Amino acid sequence: MGESTALNLRLTVFAALFTALIIIGGYLSIPLGAVPIALADFFVMLAGLFLGKKWGLAGAALYVFLGALGLPVYAGGKAGLAVLFGPTGGFLFGYMALAFVVGLIASQKKPSVLRNLTALIAGNILLYAFGIPWLKTVLNLSWEAALTAGLTPFIPGAVIKIIVAAAIAQALLPRFNKSIADNAEQPEDEEQ
Amino acid sequence: MAQIVLFHYFPRNSILHDMDGRVKLICMILFSVVISLVQSIPSFIILTAGLILITLLAARLPFITLLKDMKYFSILILIILLVNSFVIPGRPIPGFPLPGVTIEGVMTGLMASWRLVLIIMVCAIMTGTTSLITLKNVVEWYLRPIPLVPETRIATMINLTFVFIPVIFDTVSEMLSAQKARCVEGRRNPLKRIMFIAFPLLVQTFRRTEELILAMEARCYSDDRTRAVFATTAKDWLILAFSVLFLAVILFYPF
């Protein structure tokens, strides 16, 4: 009944699943106007929502680590330290912050839409707070250019991803928590 | 993804395959660092020639097949070249029909995309000559002396991640064909389209993960595992010394 090693194993396997989902998310993209929306950060958000701060961070950190090792896991099959410390590296570090903050704010037994949305928005603000100053510094851009390149085209996509992530958490979290805890402590409230 | 051979392991009998994974990882990191630092065209050419020789002779990888798979990166390479050509300010190219393209831009773009190709080559050599299990063991070995890092746990997660990737790809392709048959592609609403991908994907992969957890629990999985044994030979140190020498010449010799 919920002993910590069994729980730990479950969360380890699920964290690895989310790492794999983040990797695949970098290859999947959905067209939205001119800018395709990649799904990597979407799965980072879900990792935070589903796994909580500790294991969400572990999943995102493993993703960054595998890429740094030279495995082609970053968006578009890129890899290596050159990408990690290149123009978009801030977003990769931002992923870890995103998963952690989403897990920190949202982590609780009973999912609430408002709380999840707050967590997702705060996490996304932090993601861009890492990504854009980094982009500006590495490429020597003006603030205006950095925002045009790194933020403006992605706002509609981010909004859509936040909404869908919150909706999915609402639908799947009760079931997920039940399977993680693997006992009857969790009351079923799927009608919410 | 399943058709791409670029980052697959090729079982062969070569110098690099026999090499100690720990030393190989250091060489790989050194090469990547030098590639991201070099600035001049001659050093690029020498590095490219060196890597081609390593691929053919030291690693005995199928170079032509790998080269064909570079086409998956061609769009990315083209984008890097184009963006740089237009964005970097400088002198316009005399007699070139398109306005806005600068000499400096084309040069920077050429370097950046060349750099990307070289890094892809280094990664392909590493993953082509090292099995995933060895790579995992090497990572575990390097993490061992670091305090507070659960190296066995991380190694397990790396393994699991690469177990999941083909599972997820299968699920995605199955799902997309099922949805294509039901004309979901006609939907323009991006909200609905993400929902239609993410929701079934998560439900399916969660179920498969549950099965995997059950299998691991049934086999009493724990972190107390037999550690991998490594052996370094004189040949490994020789290769390392040679790599350092080669890279130092490229980096510091004024071409």
C-alpha cells in the first residue's frame, strides 16, 4: 500500500515516459498560420502537471542532459553542447524551470482548473524569461528584435498549448493519480 | 523515424567499436567543443576531411547511407543559411539578383550550417560505434563520483526513455492513420488538432507504461544492480592523445 520504493519506481518510469514524449514533441508540429507549433514545451508543461515538481523537473532535466551528451533529442534532431549554449539554449534551461514551477504551483491532490492555469501561465512566463534574455545576449540583438524573434510568433501557440494542457490535466489527472498511488485513497471525481 | 539510420548503432569490428566508451565520450565532447569554436574555412575543411576519414577507416560506418540520411537535416541547414544571408548586415553581393543578401551573411550562414553538419557527423560516429547499453553504462560511470546523484536511477531512466521512443512513434503513426481514415485532417482549428493528438497519445502511452511498471515490479526491479566493468587499454590513451593533438592544431594553428 503505497510504500515509497514502489511509488518511486512508478514515478521513475513515468518521468522517463515524459522525457520520451518531450523528445517526440520536438519532431511533431502542428501548423498555425505561418508558424508551426512544436509540442516539446507542451509535454514539458504536462510533465509538471502530472508528475509534480520533483519528477517533472527530473523528466525535463533528463531531456536536456541527453541532448548535451550528443544524442539527437532537441527539436529537429539537433544535439550537443553547441545547441545547449547556442541562441536557443535559454529555452532548454527554461524547460527545467517550466516543469518545476508548474509542478510547484499545481501540485496537489485534487486538480483545479484555475490553479493549473495559474501554474501554466507562471511557468510559461518563466520559460520566456530564461529564453529571451539569453537569445538577446548570444545573438547581440536589441530587446525589440529579441522579442520579435523569440516571443511574438509563439504567443498564440503558447496560449493554445496552455488551454489544451489544462483541459487534458482535468480529464486525465484523476485517473493518473489513482494509478500512481495504486490504492483506494484517491476519491474519484471525474464528473468535475 | 524508424527508417532513419543516421543515429543507429552499427555492429562492426573496428578501432572505434573496440574503444573504451569512457574515453570515446571525452573525445566526442572535445570534437564538439572545437567544432563550435573554429572560425576559418581551412580549419573547417581539415575537420571535415578528418571526420570523413574517421567514419570510413576508424569506425567503418556506411558513409554513403549516412550521407543520404543527411537529407532529413537539409531543410534545417537551408533555413540557417537563408536566415543568416538576409539578417546579417554587410556588403551586398555584386550582380546578385535578390536584394538584401550580403556577403557577410552568406559566409556566416555557410559556417553555421557547416558547423551543424560536422556536429551531426560527430554524433553519428559516436552513436554508430557505441551501443545504447554501453553509452548508458558510461554515463552511469561518470555520474558515480558525484554526490547526491542517483546514477543507477538516471541510467534506468535513460534506458526507459529509449524504450519509449519507438513505442510512442508506433502509437502516433497508428493514431494518425486512424484519424486520417476519419478525415480529422480537414479540421483547421489548432486547439482541436492538438487535443486530437495529445489526448489519445497520453491515454495509450499511459496504458503501456502501466504494463511496463507491472512487468518491472513482477521482476522485483531495484536499484541494486551489477555494475558494468570497463577496461582501458594503451590504444584508448593513444587515440585520446591523437585527438587532443589534432584538435589543438586545428584550434591554435593560424590558418
